[in-house]
Amino acid sequence: MARYLRPMSDPRPAFVLVRPQMGENIGAAARSMLNFGLEHMRVVAPRDGWPNERAVALASGAGRLLDTAMLTESTQEAVADCTYVFATTARDRDLTKPVYTPEAAMAEALARGRDGQKVAVLFGPERAGLENDDIARANAIVSVPTNPDFASLNLAQCVLLMGYEWRRLATGAAGSEMEMAGTDWVNQAELEALVTHYEDRLEQAGFFFPEGKAASMKRSLRNMWSRMPLTRADAQIFHGILRQMVRWKERG
Amino acid sequence: MARYLRPMSDPRPAFVLVRPQMGENIGAAARSMLNFGLEHMRVVAPRDGWPNERAVALASGAGRLLDTAMLTESTQEAVADCTYVFATTARDRDLTKPVYTPEAAMAEALARGRDGQKVAVLFGPERAGLENDDIARANAIVSVPTNPDFASLNLAQCVLLMGYEWRRLATGAAGSEMEMAGTDWVNQAELEALVTHYEDRLEQAGFFFPEGKAASMKRSLRNMWSRMPLTRADAQIFHGILRQMVRWKERG
């Protein structure tokens, strides 16, 4: 198929800020993009011109996104080379378009990006959001599922959430519980040693009383220990606690 | 099953801002929470006192979260009634705890919330993040998978992402409820009582030696206890073990 003949290209989507107003928000958007490894910013007709000092100041470590941003006069030019365009909007529009969750949209963006396509995500100006003419250029709408009674997100927040979803899906972190790094869990022999240590000492200390209940008390204790997610270090601490209590007793 | 006999309670987690500095960020955090339908804010020792005018100004429509926020002097008090505590942190710590993605953490929070448990998520101060002593109180860590070369998120961004994940799962993940039928987990106050009981007795027994290492030994111990999935019955067993060892000693 033709697509395999294409050179490998960067699968990351371009984030397009359409007529952004405050330089602060442009800078914050750049930071939010870079937080999630996205670097292709495009800026359409920024209200206060370009470059924008406030944007540069607020971008701090993400300034190179502004340096390399594509600047255009119109949304049309900004997405001219893109094969798929999402428009972010909180509101229901009367335009008939597929509406994606951020997760579904970024999954689509990722799949298309990996297929060599260029994908753009449009973000509207702070107050008004995207105009219907911008939305009409998009293939689909992305809408963040916010609280309907308190729905408004600002520009940088919207960029942050889309970036988060992109990276979550791109790195395969979706759904995964990370492991405790380098954790050294006890094996069954070590667990047995701990159970026995406690059983023996508690026996001496008269813990299993009355005798008729001793067996079931021991079973609960073993059950509890084996249910604990114990590391080797934890087991050493529990051994140490008990040894110290015995030493204390023996000192009298 | 026992849990169906309990009154329906609010399954939403509490977001705990620990020693927040700028009022602006507290206000922005309130907005971010309400964007995703979360309303239980707790504030630990805010730098500039409480109420905070800048926070109120920035919260705009989300001011009632500040009005109803629980204010405490310490993290310990803030989570006393919670059965499960997450600590958000970007950095690798040397404390052994499970590390969750935001998605996995909010899935866990949702399941526990629906089970009638109270869950808290700790957010650290803007610059420094949570201290190890706060993290040691948590059952698990949540870490946002950011670009390692540009990892830092601010307080309100971190709140926004956790809120987003919570709502995404709460509104969409029907049927993913985890079963933890009838299990009666310790709350933080009960955990604290256990930690203190062991700390006090082990102190008497000379466990924390040499003195220069006592603080870090206590922290590891607290960290271990808070990582254990302890039921109330487990806690009673551990109290009982220690009481018995002391009785044994006292019998001489």
C-alpha cells in the first residue's frame, strides 16, 4: 500500500491556537503542550501580534515552541496541509459533525499520525471560542465532558487536557497501574518465617488464649500476613519489632 | 451484603491542598474541581491565612468550594476520616508505595467511593511539592505521565487532570465497579492510633536506635503501615499483638 512508501514522519498533531488574545495564555499553552511532548504549535492571527513578549515570558522552558510556531492569517492556511482537523468546543453547535471525547479524538489523531497523516486540533480564542466558520473546516468536534453547570475551560486548560490524552494513549500508559519500582516482594519461605516467628513468640507471651481458640487465632493471623503486600524490607521491620520487644522483656 | 445497609454517601473524593501558597492557585484549583463536578476541598495550613481574598476572586463561580472547604492545621487532621489517601507527586521518591497513573488512581477512588469509603487526594505546595512526611501518610502515589524533559505541572493543572480523570471514569465507566463487599477498612484516625501505639512502645523498648536515625526509622514505619490494606480487624490484631508483648514483659 502507498502509505508504506512514505518516509516515516512525526506522528504528533499540530495544535492550532485560533485568534488567541492574551500572550499569557499562549505561553501557558506552549508549556502545556511540551508537558506532554507536543511541539507543533500553529497560531492564527494573534490579537496582539507576533512575536508576543508576554507569551515568551510565560512559556519559560517551552519558548522554542513559540520560536518554531507557524504563524498564519487564517485558519484555512493553518490547516492547509492537514488531512484531519478537530475543533475543540464546549458548546453544542448546530453543525452536524461527529463529536469525540478527548480520548477518542486523540486515539484517532494517534492512529492517523502513525499512518503518516497530519492532524490538527483547533483551539478557539479565550472568550468566544471557535467561530462556526472555523468549526465548519473541521472534520470532527472534540468536547471535554465537563460539569454542565460549570463547563468553561480556558485555552491552556483545554490544551493541557488534549495533550494529556495524546500522551496517555501514545505512551500506552492508558489503564496501567505502574509497578512499585524495583520492589522486592517476600517469597513464600520468607513469609512462612515471619508467620512462624510471630506465632512462636506470641505463644510464649500467652497471646493464644483461651486454648480452644488458639488454632483459629493462628489461622486469622496467617491469613492477615499473607494478605499483606509485604516487601522484604517490611518483613525485616516486622521481625525487628518483635525481636526488640523480646529483648526489652529480657532486660526485665 | 453489609454495604447495602449503609446509607448512600457521596462517592466523590476530597482534594486536599497541602500548604498552598498563592491565593490565585487555590481559586484556580476550585474552578478546576468544579469543572469536573468535584466539590470537597480541604486546605491544610495555607500560607496566607484563610479566607483568602485572591482565592475568592479567582474562584469566580466556584466560590462555594472555598466557603465549604475544610481548613486544618495539619495533613494528618485533613485525612483523619479517610480510608484511602493518594499523594500526587511528579518525582521519584525513595518511599516504597504503589505508583498509580491518574486513570488507575481515579478508578480506585471511584470504586472505593461507591463502596462508601472516603478517599483523599493530596496536592503539594506550588514550588516544593509534597514533603516526604505527607507522602508517608498516603496509601499510594499518583504520578502524571509527563514529558520527562519538561515535567512540571502547577497545582491547578494537576487538580484539573485528576478531576478530568475522575469525571471521565465516573460518567463513562458503568460496570467497572470493583467488589470489596463488606470490608471495613481502617480510616486515617485509626491508622494513626496504630502508628502511634507502635511508635510509643517501640520507643520505650529502645527500637529507634541510634537516635540520629530515629526520625527516618519512624517515617519508614509509618510508610509501611499506611501502605498496608488494613481492615479494622487487622488493626485490632496488631494492637493486640503489641499489648500482649507488653503484658508479657510486665509479668517479668
